[in-house]
Amino acid sequence: MKLLKIIMAGTLALGIASTSLSADAVKGQKLFSKLLKGPCDMTGAKFAAKHTQDEWKEIKDSGKFEQEVIKICPNVKAGDLSQSVQENIIDFAIEFANDSGNVPAC
């Protein structure tokens, strides 16, 4: 019984930790507003609408998100965004891509 409680507690802790470590669109929207809205001189909606969801996913899978941000926003330089920030912003871009039907509040 004690072992079962330890296993359950461990499983719960891992579930919470993995959820908070995963990238998400809401956090990405906040990070876009904070870090890229000015340098890109556009709203998050315009940024995300630069590609379809599939195109953003392809950019994410290829590991070329930073290069794409620099292409869209010339004021952003390589190394300006940490990997975790990029992961969240790409999830935001996928969520609000031009074919998603979603409109961000930034």
C-alpha cells in the first residue's frame, strides 16, 4: 500500500512537471508580445498569419524557426531568443496560423 502511494505521487509529480515544461500557445502569445511585437513591428496575428499551420509545423520540425523569425523580423538577431522561448512562440504561431480560424489577442 505504501509503495502504491509512492508510485501514485511520483506519477502525479511527473505529470505536473511535464505539463509545465511543455511549450504552449498562451505562453507563446505573451512572449511574442513581450519580445517580438516591437522588433517585428507587427501584431502576433500578422506574424502567425505569415504561414499555414502545416508550414509552421514544417519550420518547427526542421529546426529553422529562428531563421524564419529573422527573415520576417530583420531587427531580431540570431541568439536573441532562447530555445524555450522559440518553442512557445512556434506553438503560438501554429495555433494562430492563417488557416487556423483563431485570432490572438495581441
